[in-house]
Amino acid sequence: MSFISGSTLGLKPSQVTRLEKFAKRRVPANMVITHELARSLTDLSFEINRQLGLLIDRKGRLERIIVGDARSILIPKLSGWRVGAGRLRGLRLIHTHLKDEPLSSEDLSDLALLRFDLVSTIGVDQYGLPTLMRIAYLLPPNPKNQVWEFLEPAPPSQLDLEFLVFVKSLEDEISRTLKGKRIGAENERAYLIGRVIGNEWDKNESLDELVELVNSCGLDVVATCIQNRESADPRYLVGRGKLKEIVIDALQKGADVLVFDTELTAAQVKAISEFTEIKVLDRSQIILDIFAQRAKSSEGKLQVELAQLRYALPKLSEKDDALSRLTGGIGGRGPGETRLEIDRRRIRSRIGFLERQIVQVGKARLIRRSLRSRRKVPIVSIVGYTNAGKSTLMNNLTRSKVLVEDKLFATLDPTSRRLRFPRETQVIITDTVGFIKDLPETLVKAFAATLDELADADLLLHVIDSANPNVENQLEAVESLLDRLSLSDKTIIRVFNKIDLADAEVVSNLCASYEGLALSALDSRTFHRLIERVEDEILKRLELELDNKDAETVASGA
């Protein structure tokens, strides 16, 4: 591996040789830099009229020499170097400034984004000698949200700083501050970024829902932000400048994950991941992860894995040099397949296998539905926005024990129970997975077998959380998805739940506007109107089927 980063075009062989000799030099571990090395660095920088930088580890070894231009240097990729919440990178950056100018905004951004032990510049005078050394270092999280601090400028020969003692103390303080914030919480910490386009109200509502999703996923939210733009940035979604602010703030707050409240494109995932070493997730991945945690049946697990693979395939890209290695051996010499192509082929193969398995599951489900149909038992399916109270209603209607949690997507696998009404009418009642706004298309496709249950339902109970401030948006989101699934022609009874938590006038207006009825799924005494309405609809349907059958019999006899 070359120790020189940047272009050496235009340099004399003797100058390149001098650069190569730098790599063999060491700095005493407890010094930032020696006066001799600083003088050699500024002398060569003056001679070639370019900025020169050094990356030095804590043992004093020169890990990389960076050749820039007259105004700046470009930091190379630092793969392999540690970084994380409460830790610095273990590298310090020192580079020259040909006009003896102060630390630039780019220097400070590099300090914060790359978590250097410190960043320092050395001014170069008109004779190529070092002038003042300016040093900046990161601060622990603090009430003023101050990210960095400066040492008093001094010539390299007069710099009085015990480097190892200083950086160890600094890192311990950063770690201690972040651990204090983590007391009682072992989960990963998430920094949420809201949608960039749309009206303010919608963006805030969506971000609030993302907070619930992230909490259901098992992450702790450390901060949220919204960037207002007329259009999304095609590369970074929020724009490079805003992304820089977000990453610096996230690092200061000890965030482990950036979560975007939209589905990122493959290009955006790649660009943002190259910009920061913090894990990057989007709304769809959070939903997929919740589904993966909730899936209990073999069918649910198959569907979740299929959705995850379909989501990941277009975003699969070369992350590092390891993926570009070529396979070899007999029959594989020459260009062969790249590791990336092999990974894609394996994913496609796995997707094909899962699709075949789910087709088999669908056939088994079809057989069960056929048996129900022969027995002439009507089917009632409970649908609704996630966490609207569907499973609670199911439990109290049928005296069953479907899992109930105050979390989004607590129910993933469909559950069916038999229910007998007062007029001796029997139905199969089914609890289904909750819906959500902007449900990823991969999930809709993967859960087709589960959602097929709805196609055979004779009646849909749409359970709505009347206490939710976004009740009408949630109602419309569910019915829009039902329309996408070609289910909007079915008889739907809208049930406004949680009246014990909602304003009575609001509930009354909702019932009048949407021809619904109100109840509390926790209180079976409020079920009378629902039971009566459902039985009426089922009996009406059975009578219609009987009339049609009689008409067919008469027609065939004629």
C-alpha cells in the first residue's frame, strides 16, 4: 500500500523521494509533532507550492502523507480505523497552510465528521519556515452544543502539550458523558431525519409516526430534525451542507443510526454511507425490521425474508475492495464473476426459492379457505391502521388471547377464531396485519398470501383509532391500500375505537361523517351495536346468496 495519497503529478523525482522518506519517520508518542518534522514539512510544502498533510497514529507512526493543492488537501478513505460513539479515531491530522491562515471550516468539519484526535495546521512563511501551529479538538457533549475548542496558537518548537495524556483524558470525558446519557438504555441510539418536501403538518405527523416505529423497532431516539426543501437532493436527500450538520450533531449526541423518514434510493444510500460511518437506515428498513421481529409462523418468516431480499437487491453495491475480488480456479480464470455479481445471483436464487415456498403456502391456505367455503361459514376480517386496537377487539369478541401490545405491528401473522352471534349465526373472524402510510411495495408483494385472506372475506371491519389526532389521515391511508388491493368493493363497517380516550363530540362527528359506529375494544358492554350490525350484514348476504341459488335452480329447471 502506498503511504502517499493525492496526486504527485508535476513533482520532481527528488521531491517524491523526500515524501517517501517521511513515511519512515516517527514522532515521539507524547508529542503532537517534532520541530524538525514540522520544519521539513513546511520546507517541502513551500518548495512544491502545495499543501501537505500527515496522518499520525498514537504510537507516532506516519500512516499517510497527503499531497494537496495550494488551497486544500483531500482526506483519503480511512477504512480499518476504529470509530464509534465515545471514541476518537486514534489519528491526528496535521497539514500546512501556505498563507499562514487559520483553521478553515473544512478543517473543523473533518475534525467532527472523521473524529480525529485533533486537527492542526502549520503556517508557512515566505522562506518556507513554520510559523504558528493552530490546533482544534472535539468537545464532549455539552449544554451549549459547542462541538470543538481551540488551543492557543504557538510555534511547533514551543508547543507544550503532552499529547497522549491529553487525548486519553479527552476520550474518557467524551465516553463518560455519553455513557451518562445511556444509563438504563442498552439499545442503539437513533437520530431521525424527517421528510424534506411536503407541508409542515404532514411532515411533523410523519416524523411522529417514525418515532413510534423506531421505538417499536427497539431503538432509542436521541434527536429529530426536519429539512425544508422544494425538492429532494438526488444525492444526499437533504443536501450536503445539511447532512454535514446532521452528522456532526448525531456524533455529538452519540447516535449509532441515522434514520430517514422516506425510502432512500440506492444512489442516496451509497452517497450517505460514504459521507459518514454512522449506520444509515430508511423508513422501509425500520418497518421490515419490525416485521422480522414480530414474525412467528414459518409463513410470516418466509414473507419477511422475501421482502428484505427484494428491498436489498437493487441497493447492493460494492462497499469495499473485498467485493471486487475475482473468483479463480479451473473454469473461473480470466475475468470471471465479481463478488458483487455472485452476491446478486445468490440473492436472486434465494428470492426464487422463497417465492416457490410462498406459492405452496398459498395453496395450503387456499385449501383451508375452500373447506370453510364448503361449510358455508362467512368470514369477517378485521383491518385497520397499525395499533388501532384490532387484536384487542378480536380478543374481547371471541374470548381469545391474541398478542396485544402498545406497539406498531404487534400482530403480524393472521389469526382466525369462530364467533357465534345471538341469532345463532356463525362466522370466522380473522385478525390481520396492521396497515401504515407509505407501506413499502416490497411488503405488499411479499404479504400477498396473507392479504389474500381479505379477498375471501364477506365483510371487513375497519377499526380506527378515534383518539389519534391524525385519525382521518389514517382512515384514508387504510382505505387507499384496500383500493390498491382491489378490496374497496367489499362491505366495510367502520368502527371508531378507543372512545374512552377520545373527545365525545369528535367521535360523534366522525361516526356521522363516515357512517361508522363507536366503541371501546376494552369494554364489551359497548359491542352491542357492532354485533347487531355485523349479524345484520351477514344475514343479508346469506339471504342474497340463497335467492341467487334459487334463481339459478329455477333457470336450470326451465
